[in-house]
Amino acid sequence: MKNILKIFVLFIGLIMFSNSSFAISTGKIEKQIKSSGLEDAATVAVSIRNAKNGDVIYEQNSKKLLHPASTLKLFTLYSELDTLGYEYFYKTGFYTDNENNLYIKLGADPLLTTAQLKGAIQKVKETSGSEYKNLYIDDSIIDKKEFADGWIWDDEINPYTPKVSSYNLDGNVVKAQMSKNAQGLMDITLKSKCPMSVISYIKADAKKDALEINRYAWQSPEVVEIYGYVKSPVSLFIPVSSPRRYFIYNLEKIIDEKNIKISNTSFTSKILPPNAKLIDEISNPIKTAIPLILHDSNNLISESTAKITVSKKYGATGTTVLFSKYFKEFYNKLGLDTDNIVIADGCGVSRKNLISADWMSNALNKIYNSTNFEQFKENMAQAGEGTLSERLYNLRGEAWLKTGSLSNISAIAGFVKSQDGNTYSVVLIEQNFTKPQKEIKAFEDEIIKLIYSR
């Protein structure tokens, strides 16, 4: 009887110690949030769950609808892989028909390069000849809406947010190289064939780097002006104003170089006929794209893949509206209520996206308990990778996270394996702050460290 009593007392003691430890951890998190001063003006939303059983460990403002920024990529990509799979290839096909017409069937491949296009045209010439009646381009895989609803117009010159198109080529950006001239100004040389002019007003300055890039699309869409100072010559990446125009420009150059003759050079858009014969195909694996989405937060690849997914799923032209429908259907099947969330794009750039930290942590739990979790986790970023390259060094192998950043918005979401042996689904969103992004990221890191040290 005494032994039973001792065991009972020990059991109660363990529960009390566990609860005490829990209280200390959550208390530290709460203290960290309050000491940050963010709550005075901004919104801080937190949702932390036990990833295995879904128990809520800590939450604050977790039901408020906020902007997820690029953390949305976790959930959009997970849904896309359910349709595309890990063995999917983005494809660009080259065909001929019985009337000696040449067709290019675009796949909106976000990994497609000019070098690949050149190689395919050479193969077409070798296989099918060098003279054709017409060249038609089937661009029906996704729509012609190059920016999603809620994208900001002044992102048009942002190299991280290039336009999205069936005509994706070279990431829809052009590399520009600087060189110093005798007058102390920086000349700009475009490293790609492109219908674009760059006017440089950049001066060399040993003390600072400060550049401003402008394109007045309503006046001269193919003219870019760059002002400011640089310590030393650097490379710039400038988004093309029209992916289709950039694609056609390079295609024409390649056709000329290969001495291929097209009687009608208007390059009309036309659906590929069923009797067309495949001559060559460019294939790029989604396995290459996945880390670029999760590690580097590549918006072009993410947004293109979202539209490609619904094109394959529904057999229709891919649109963001259709993707929103697809996203909600997918997570409804996992048992999540999607009635009150808004999905306006596939990459998290849109200011119209609205989602709660609670919904996100719940979705993370669904991912954690799925049969393909380990494969998905292997592709998530850890410390030292991509957008986490300078964060949470001591948690490599213990945390798998996706960051998100927009103007006055920051977020981080994913999984943290704690010292208590449990794995936690973690979501932090900070919105409408005026502090530097660097300070907000440091705040997020401190919360992640507290979860790890539970």
C-alpha cells in the first residue's frame, strides 16, 4: 500500500512539474512579446500546437485574419504536390502538323532558359527541317494575367516579383552588369538579348550603396532608369516589362541564328491540334523548383506552379481564381474549415490574402501527421539555407521553417523539435509595425528559441 502511495505521489509530482514547466515556457513567450513593444501599435499573432496531437500550447490573436506573406507557400505547395507529385516535369513541347506548321506548346515553365530554347530549336531543325509555313504558340496553359489581384503596382520593377506568364523565360528577369567609365559613372551592359534600354545615372562612391530603379510603364515600358551610388560594380536583375515580348524577341533571334525560315512570322497564338507530331520537348523537374520555393521563396516559380496545378487538375486554363477554389477543396478534404480565409494567389505576395495563425498551425498539424511528411520536411529550409541563411544557426536539425516578408509584415511558420522531445507546429505573424524588419526577425528568432528550449 505504501509503495502504491509513493507511486501516486510521484505521478502527481511529475504532472505538477510538467505543468510548471509548461507555465514557465509560455510565460517566457508572453514576456518576450510584451517586452518587444510591438503590441503598442502592431498586431502580433501566435499559434503553437503540439504537432502530433494538436494540443494548443500557446496562442495570441490566433483567430485574427492577417497577411501570411510568403509563409503561404508552405500550404499552397503542399496542396499542389498532391496533384503534380514529386516526379512532375514542367514541359515545353515542339510540334509539327501535316501542313508544315511549327507549334510551340508552352508549359509556363518557370525554370525555362534561353539556352534550353536554343537547344530545342536546333533539335527541331535537325529532325524536321528548316522551312515552315507558320509558327504557332499554344499559350493556353495559364491565363494572361501577369500580376495577381492584390499585388502592388510598384513591384513591377522588383526583381523578386517578376510578372508571371505562359511565356516564362530566364525567370522573366534580365541580368545587367556594371562597369566604371572614365567619368566615374557606372555603365550598364545587359547580359541577355532583350528589347530593353537601361539609362544609368549611377556614380561610384566608396562609402555607400543606394540605388533607385524606375520604369515608367505608362510612357516607355522598355526603358529603365537607374539612379544612385555604389561602392563597387555589382550585378542587377531587372524584370522584363512583357514576358511574351521577351520570349518572342529571343525566339526570333534564335530562329535567325539557326537559319530557319518561317513564311509567316506573326507567331500567332493557337491551340495545338490533336494530330500534331512531337519533335522535341524541354523538361525541367519540379524537384529543382521545390527548394527554390521553400528555401529561397521564389515568387515566379510559386505562382506559376499554382496556375499549372489547376490547369492539370481541371483541364482548363490556370487562374488564381481557380487555384483559390482548388486550395479550399484540398484543405476541406483534410478537415479544415476554409470559409473565412481568402486565398488570392499562390505565393503570398497579394495583399488580399487573409488567413489566421490558428488555421495555419492546424494545417501544419495535418501536414505533420500525413504519410508524406518526411519527404515534404526534407525540402523545407533549415538554418543556413535560403531565407534562413543568417538566422537560428544553433537550431539546424531542430527547426524547419518558412519565412515571410512584405512591407510592414513579417511571418514565420513551420516545425520546431523541442528539447522536451516533442515537435511543435509554430506560426508567428506580425503586421502593421514600423520597426526595421531586422528587429522583427530577431524577435521571431527569440520566440523560436524559447519553444526549442521548453
